[in-house]
Amino acid sequence: MLRQLDVLAELGEVTTVGYGDKPKAATEHLEIDADLPSLPQTPAGVALLALRRFDRVEFMGPAVRAAQDLIGDRRFDVVVANEARAMALGHRVAHGAPVVADLHEWAPEERAHVRSWRLLVKPFMTHQCRKYLPKMAGATVVNDSIGELYQQRFGVRTHTVRNAGPFRELEPGEVTDGRIRLVHSGGAVPGRNIEALIEAVHGLDPKFTLDLYLVPGRDGGRYLAGVRALIGDDPRITLHPPVTPDELVPTLNRYDVGIFSLPPLTPNHRLMLPNKIFDFVQARLAVVFSSAPETDRLISEHELGAIAADASAAAMRDTLAALDEDQVRALKQNSDKAAKVLNSAEDRAVTRTVVGDLLPG
């Protein structure tokens, strides 16, 4: 989203409304209280979701109401709805201006592995897509596979804007004989399979180390406490505080192999193309990912690393154990070549065209 805002700022003045502090690229920021949920969580709201009264629900979320109040009578030339649940609000505040949906992933099954979400929210998100996507002046997704889902289900053609970062002028770090430094960065939230990474390293040769840069979730630190307990007294695994987005790639550059594993619990998991693979490439790392069509294609095409057969700790352990230092050196050189292609230049051009073509001349 921050990269998208940088492009929008090239095109005009940008007003953002959302959680958190003002983004650097924003001209004006309207901050929503972080404690306000985007969906109604009152008994009445839950009942309306259960009864499929979706037209009544779409503006009941506390964060949605707060956003409407903050926006007030402002007028815009183009509105960008960040994720599908913002489409209704985007149309309401557009007052006839074109609206672009930045869908990211497959909205109808975003958290379909959670039973309550699957029963209550999935039908609502499907309704939102069916109702609002045909009204959109444009829609973007993170990869072609997810775009095909929107085309098949809702008849909407999308543009692909990958979650890639800018090109970085970096060199692959040296690989020390007798040592392979693994690294993972991301959110400290259940379902990210960090446990499998830790368990894999517990079973590896002592030459492997693992450094984790984890962003705390909104659970009061409970999940991070579980991660610390699982690490135990293994001196090869280090848990670091998170670093800023600008600092992340230079920090990752200190390591040798970026690792990531995700069970295919939802279509978004199965068709993942996360920003991590682009961050790892810009950091000039070898990569080891659990198998998924989009990441498999990039890893194979650019010879970036190895693919674990599944998301289990055993598969990650066995895939990593097969690597030696010379292989990692060669893979890091391949990553250096791929960094010139796997960056955000092409994606910025897509955003610039999709939004820019809608602006008044």
C-alpha cells in the first residue's frame, strides 16, 4: 500500500483514511482509531450477517462509520478502495468520481480457514464483490492466478500489481564456510507457520542459524510468547524486534537464505505471491519456500533456491539440509541477477496507468 501511495502522490494530492500514522506520501491523513473494527461485532450486527442482510451491514462497522465522519464533505477526483471491504465506502464517498479497487488477494475466502469467518463473513464478502466490482473503474490484484479467480467468478478483468519493492543497489553477502544463515521476516500471527521453521532448524546441522524479524500481532504478545517458548534455549535461533520497511532489505542482506512456509489452507495461501520473496531477492538471498504455483514459477525461472514439497517442518528441514555453502553462493548470485527484474518498476507503471487514465485532463 505504501508503494501504491508513492505512485498516487506523483499524480496529485493524496488524502488517506485508515488506521495508523500519516504515510509519508499523503498530503492529508484521516486517522481511524485502531480499536475500531471494520465489521460490526455487536449482537445485532452479527445477527444481520447471519440473516444475510448485507445491504444493512456494509456501513455498520465502527471503523466505516468513523471514516465517513472523518471524510465529511470532501470531494475527490479518484477514490482507491484498499481491499474489498472498503469498496462500499469508496463508492459512498466518491460522489460519482471513479473508484478503483485494490483487491490484493481473493477477498471471498480471505480467512475461510476460520469457521466463524467462513460462516458469517465469507458470504458478505462474496456479496460485496458481486455488488461493487462491476461498478469499479478498475481493479488490481497481486498476481495473475488471483486475477483469473475474479474473472471466472465475477466476470471482472483485473490488472496485476505485484507486491514487489523497489530495486536496491546491494551486493550478495559472503557465505562463510561451515555456516548458513537463515532468515525470516513477517507478522507474528497464528497461521504463518513460524513454528515449522523453528522446528526445522531444531533438526538441522549446527551450521544452520535462524534469525526472525517478527512484527507483533494485535494479541497482546501471546503468539510471540509461544514463539519464544518454542525457540527455547537453542542458541542458533534469534528473535529480533521488527525493523522499518526501509530498513528491512538492508537488514536481510546480512544473511544467506530467506525461508518461508505456508500451509495451503485457503486459495490465497495456495496462490500466494508474498512480498517476502521480492524482499529476499532484493536482499540478494537464496530462497527456500514451501510449494505454491506462483512462487514455484519464480524460484524455478530465476533459479533462486529450493522448493519444499509441503509446508511441514520435516519438508523444510530436508530441503534445507540438502543445501551446501557453494550452492548458496551460486543461488545468491542468481538472486542478484533477478533483482533487476523482480522489482516494483513494472508494477508502479501499472498503477500509474490504471489511476492516471481516470484523472481529469
